[in-house]
Amino acid sequence: MIVRNPNIANLKAGYLFPEISRRCREFAATHPSAVRIISLGIGDTTEPISLHICDGLINGARRLGSIGGYSGYQDEGLLELREKISEVFYESKFGADEIFISDGAKCDIGRLQMLFGAGIEAVVQDPSYPVYVDGSVLTGAAGAWQGNGYHGVSYLPCIAENDYFPDLSPIPENSLIYFCSPNNPTGAVSTREQLLKLVKTALGKGCIIIFDAAYSEFIRDTSLPKSIFEIEGAEQCAIEIQSFSKPAGFTGVRLGWSVVPKTLKYAEGESINADWARLCGTIFNGASNIAQAGALAALDPDGLKEMRRLTDFYLGNAYRIKNALQNIGVSSVGGGDSPYIWAQFPGRDSWDVFTEILEKCRIVTTPGVGFGPSGQSFIRFSSFGRRADVEEACMRLRDLRN
């Protein structure tokens, strides 16, 4: 018989969010109550897709029902959409052949991990989105769990003492740096000066940055960069991953993109852009043409206004949650330019706090330690929820005082 892939065996049991769901089901089964559980845990959108963008999806589907409007495989994505992304987000500085349409940022991260393979060390912010590490383990770029982290992964603590931007000096040469801003889970947004340090470090050490900008449309402070490519030199050391999931409500529609500049090269001068095109063409037949039609609608003037209103709505939720925590004496970061609030419970175990909030308030959150060792004693609150639920949850949080 075929033996099990040892890389899968190296994963810690239970991906974070299914584990949260399991604990919530057990709690509900053993604690029958008339009080409904409210989820502020997983970062899944809750508001309906707005009218103009939804019409784009509908019209895209209708076009497929006609001879003149039908289209098949679009491996790299619709040319019109790639050009529009470059125009709207990057001031047309990238050609269409440097932008690749995908079925979402998470999927792109997995394919990038396949692209770079097992022979490259992973560097992550700590705490960070679990797929950066778990995907590295699956491809063999990282090894087994060793008590407080995976072997072969360099963890860069992002804590209050360094304003949630890490010391970059421990980054190994020729490594793959996963960096997310606005950060999931902390909600921290890196400044222009901080990202310049990151780019200079990557260039100096021969590293490549995988820059996850999936939450960039929540940034309201105009002094904060939305893209790594606002930083000089980034086109020689970075790949940017982006998504329509949160700003357009496409978590179920599935659509994102990657930017892989032609100026990005391997150590011997080979083109990373060409390899990415080859890999995607081999294992991916392109995102849904219907979803891409919706994205085109999202990027015209009416669609951009709708995305702004939607992100404003979730930021309004974040403001309410942050205030509710402040009122009970819990300090937090994030929420101002990010949909996540990172709340600190000094000296306490994250899972214990998760359980207390669930039992006392009937609210589901995310334990910070699930995002990495530096997440211990923190809880992530997500602002993705219906307004009435968020307001009810904010009232229930008062019970944590007891």
C-alpha cells in the first residue's frame, strides 16, 4: 500500500478554524440555552453583494448563454480585467502579463508554495495567517512541530513592544518572507518607512517577499501604503497577493489576483514570472468567467463606491467592538484601518479566554495562539457580522467584567 505523505503527518492536528467550530458545537450540545451564539470569530463576510456588482455577476452569466457572449478557459484571467486591475490599483505600472487572476488569495499562496518548493526557508510574522506556515509544512519547506513552532520556519515576533512590526535582522538569506498588511490577525498596518526597511532587507539578503494585501481596501489613513509596490525596489523582490473577498463580498464567489513583476528573478537570472505562468497554466484552468464579470463591475466607478461603502460598514463594526472592549478595560489594536481587533488579556491562555467569552457572553472569537506563539494571551475579534449582531455582542461583552 501507498504510505502517508510525511509532510501531512508533520502538521499539528486540527486547522484553527475547524477546531473552533468543533469546540463551539460541543459547547452548544452541552450548554442548551435560549441565548443565541454570535460569531465574531472567522473572517467571513456577512453582507449581501451590492446591487451594481451583483448585476455584473448576473450579466456575466447571461452572456455565457449566447453565441457571441460565450467564453471558455481564461487561464491567466480576462485581459480586460487584468488591465483594469493594473489601472485601478497600480497606476497602470504593470502589464497584463504581470497580473494573474485566481480563485482567491489563499489558493494563490498554496500555488506559490508549490512554485518555490521545499528548498527555501519560510519567514513569517508572528502571529500570522496559518496558511503561510501550514502550507510550508505541506510542501516540505518546513518540518515537524517542535513545541513552540515548526522546524525550518523563522518566526518574527510582532508584539506591542515593537509596535507590531518585527525586528528584521534574524531573517535568513535567500528565504521566502510572508508579510501581511493590514495584518491578519493583529490589524496592524505597516508604515511606508517600515515597508522600506522590509524591502531593503529582502534585497540585501536575496529574499522574496510574498506580500498579502487582501485587506488593503480597509486602509483609510492616506499616509499608509496599500501596496508593496508603492515602495522603491519592491519590483525586484516582491510578489503581491490580492483578493475581492472582503471588499466586494466575494468570499463565496472566489476571485483574487497575484502581481508577479517581470523584473523579479531567481539567483541565476531566470524569470519567476515565466515560471508562475507555467505553473498556473499546468494546474489551474482559471477563475470563473462569471466571477470575473462581477470584478469588472466592482472596478468601475459605481462598483468602487459600493466597495467603499461595504468596507466602511465593517469598519463601523470594528469601531463598536473596539469601544466595547475599551469600556471593560481591555486594550486592543487594529480596527481603524483593518477589520480585525487584537485584544490583549495579559498572562492568560488564549483558549481559556476564548472559552470564557463563549460561556459568559455566548460570543465566538479566535484565540490568538492559533496564529503563532506570540499570539498567546490575545483574542482576535472579527468585524465581519450583521450590525444588529455586533451591537448585541458589544452589550454582552459587559459580562466579562464579572
